[in-house]
Amino acid sequence: MSSNKSFHLPDLGEGLPDATIVEWFVKVGDVIKLDAPLVSMETAKAVVEVPAPCSGTVLKLAGAAGDVVITGAVLAEFELDPSLPQRADAQDTGHSHHHAPAPTAAAPVASGTAAAAPAEVAEPEPAKPERADAGTVVGAMQSSDQVRSEAAISVGGVRAMPAVRALARKLGVDLSRVESSGPDGVVSMDDVKRAAAAGSSPASSSSPSAAAVLPSPREGGVGGEGPGLAQQTFSAQPLPAAVPTRTALSASGKPMATRPPTAAAATGQPEQLKGVRRNMARVMAAAHAQVVPTTLTDDADIHAWAPGNDITVRLIRAIVRAAKAVPAMNAWFDGDKLTRTLHPQVDIGIAVDTDDGLFVPALRNADVLDAAGVRLALDRLRAQVADRSIAASELSGYTISLSNFGMFAGKYATPVVVPPCVAILAAGRGRHQVVPVMGGIETHKIIPLSLTFDHRAATGGEAARFLRAVLDDLALPG
């Protein structure tokens, strides 16, 4: 005699209160086996494939692609088949029997106008890959004390990850005509992009029209460092290309987002925030309620710099030296317990701007890296954000933040401090400025700086001395 079973959306290891349906692999009436792919879900950090918690007939599915499901809500219902393998209660992985616990604190930021909240929600350890990444997006689910890695699934004889299929739909690429380069014949992101660029594998006319591949993430926005920051600071930049209209599914495993308010996208109707932007809204609201922000501004004169200086690397070096001089700014503050933690190491949150929102990966141990090491680490983090392979653990735990809104526009700002961090330094758009010197005037290169700090944890004098140390280091030739 069979019985019915409800499957509740588990905590996908992201510490977030909900997730978005990307694609169902079954429909009502299908028979599915234990641990077979059930649905791919999208959070602010990854596209995660959720396996079936049991074997049986699908009775009900909660929502369609693009719908947001609350963690702990019923995701699917099954009629159990006793003739097929089942998981005993003692082997329960947490995928089905119980509601996932509701979050008790603001989720850590994967994006936002400043930094993440490293200490508010414990992040799970990232799954260790068993083989080299093939350019695909790999999600992970917490299963008791194990982590279940997302696997490529075969549909129509083509093996590909859910995020790769989403990208192919967006670009109008027929996966059956794409030459695979991944292990075991798995089609990767790069395979789809190459096919789209070559126009060699167009999908049928019923497929969504092809669109340009999303631009690489920009280390910047209201937070971050821009590739070629020297160019953005002192030379004119071309206007950004128009963002293509998105399909209902994500691209490249990136989180779904509200469309930009273009003539084609603006409808005048409310649109539900998803993925990164949904998380950003929550975290920014929490930061606004918890922090007492104060901002100091000044100009860094970099006239003495020799050609070839990497501005972002110099800004990071200046933050490190200032943090050593004024430890109060390289700290965490607990407003409930009124405790402060001063950190011996300097881990800098570098905001990376994408079309869907901001990610803030941590540049670990910036105080022990040389210039080449800093640049190598920044490039690695940016690449991992681009293909969504960055581990959740790298999006939290930093001690201070660096922002670079100036790669787009603006001189000064009031960047947002997200607790438990105490401070964030922001660099505006560089300019040439006439300055008085002995015997006349000169034109110097200037970088406008804005330092926002939590006045509960640091005094105005500490913030001013920190900013002075930054200015002094940036004034050095190299």
C-alpha cells in the first residue's frame, strides 16, 4: 500500500530564506527514482540541482520556472512506490521530511552596495571538486554531513548542467549541435558561448532569439575595483552597451534579475526581485537599521606616481597600511553585545559589479601579498564571479571593504557599511586638478576618496587618522 509524501524546499547551503525555480526535470504524473534530478533552483550565489528525496509518482509541483519558493515550503508531493528504492528515516538527508529552519538573522551578502555580513549566518564548507572545473556551474546541497554536488543530466542525448541549458536557451543555441569539450561528453559554458559566437548551432525558430553574451563582471559599481582602473580614472570611457532583454531563466548560472527600465522592458507593473537583487534588498535594509554611518571625504594626490602603477593594487596597499596604523577600522562590531573584534589580518571585500547585482568576494590576507599577488588574486576572484564558481565561503568573512564606483561616474559617495564590518573605503572618478605649488600652480592627478564608518565602533579621530594614512601612502611614488 502506497502513501503520499511532501517534500519541503531544504536550506540549499546558502543561508537564504528562499530560492527561484529554474527548471523542472519532471512533470506531474512522471515516475521518478530516489536521488534522480528533480529541479534546479537558483539562489543569490549558485544554480543548485535538487535530487528527488524518494521514489514514486509526482503528484504536485510547486510553481513554474521563475517562481520564488520559500525555504521550508512544500516543493513537490509524491506517491511512494514501495517496489522502488526508498531512503529510510534514519538515512534522511534533510531533503524531505522536515521543514528547513527559518533564518534567524540577515543573510550574508552576495551582493550589495558595499560588503557582506560575514558573521550573521554560518556558511557551509564548500564542496571539494573531484575533478577540474569544465567551465560549468556546480551547485551543492547540504545532505546531513555530506555535500551532494550538482551533476550534469542527459536530455535528448546531450549531457549538460542546468545552468548551461539556461544559457543555451538564452543565446538560441541548439545543444544537440554543439561540440562538447567537457569530460564524459558534457557540454560546458565555453562550448555554448563558442557556438553562439560562431553561429554554427542555431536553435529552431521556436527557441528564444539569440542575444549577446553578458559582459564580464565589472569590479566596481558602488563597490569594487575596475579592470583597467587607470584608464577609467583618467580617460574618457565609452558608454556601456545596452543590456539585452533576458529570458525568464538565468544566464551562465547567474541569478535572475529584474530587467533594466528600457522601453522594451518597462511595463509599469511590479516585478518580483530575485537572486542577488532580492538578497541585496534584505541586507541593505538590515544595514540601514543597524549601523550609525558617518562619512569622511578627501582627495588623494597621486602626482608622484611613476607610469604603470595599478591603482587598485595601490588602494589595497594603502588600506593595509592604514589598517595597521589604526586597527579600529579593520574590525567587526556586535551591536547587540557591544563587543568589538580587532583583526590582526587584513581581508578586504572587493565588490564586483554584474548586471544582476554586486558580489563581494574576500581578498584574503592582503597584508602579506605583494603587488603581483594582489593582482593575481583579484583576477581569480573576478573570473570566479563571472562563471559563478566562487565558493560561498569566499563571499563573507572580510574585515574591511573597498569600493570603486568611480569607474562609472561620481566623485564622492556614502557607501554602505554592512555589519559586522566597521568601515568601507570608496574611490571616485579620478580627475586632473590645478593645485598651488611653490612659485606657481601645477596640474596633478587626483583620486577622490570617501570613507564610511560605523560611529558606534570607531571615533571620528580614528576614522580621520585612517584616511590620513591612506592619503599618505597613495602620495608615495611607488
